[in-house]
Amino acid sequence: MAFVDKSTTFFREGDIPQKWFVVDANGKTLGRIASRVAHILRGKHKPQFTPNSDMGDFVIVVNADKVKVTGKRTELKEYFHYTGYPGGAVFQQFKDVLKNHPERIIEHAVKGMIPHTKLGRQIIKKLKVYAGTEHPHAAQKPEIIEFN
């Protein structure tokens, strides 16, 4: 009888090439686009996915200022930040963050969907978010991804 190797193959980070992708957030729902971006950043779309390695690709999100939310979230959703000082709780409304720093909305949503470990902090660095349509990563020749 022939020997059959039944061991699982784990890949290292240097074994799999990383690509660059562009996602247009114009008119897309925040949670749906964030979950798909987190999926690509983590590398779960690849057949060589390894949970303890950074196998994901780089993602550029453009038109972050045109992302939408459903229902009354524009008025009701708020972001919380604690400065570390007594009485240092900071609350910001969604509409104010969208007006002043629209990149932070997508970064915050995606960051909550990746692991909260050293690996997650390494993965989130591959997310690039821009409010307008322009981005400085044309030299990487990013591919455009369309989400339905």
C-alpha cells in the first residue's frame, strides 16, 4: 500500500505574492463594504489562507466621503473615544465625522472586523482610505474590485 501524506500545508508570508486592489465606496453601505474589505485584507479569499500569517492583499478605498448608512444611523450613530484622563470621554456624531474625517469611518469599521492582536495591527496597515477619487498608489497598478 502506498503512503499518503495527509498533513496540512501551511504557507509562509513570503510564499504568496500580495496584490493591490481599489474599492469604490460611492453609494455603498458601510458595513457591507467593510466586511468585504476585511475579508480581502485578511487573505480569506485565497485558497492558501493561513490563519496565523498575513496572507492578505493591500486595499485602497476611494470615495470614503460618499459611503452611506441605512435607517437613522446618520443622526443616531456616534463614535466613542477615551483620552485616558478623568472626564476624558469624547463622543462624536457620525455626521460630524463624515464631514471632517470621512476616512476614519471606514478605518474604524474594518478595524473592528479583523483580529485584535499583533497580526491584526499588521493587517490594518495594508488598508489605505481616501475621501476623494484620487490616490497616490498608481505605481502599484491596483486592480479594481466591484462589490454588488
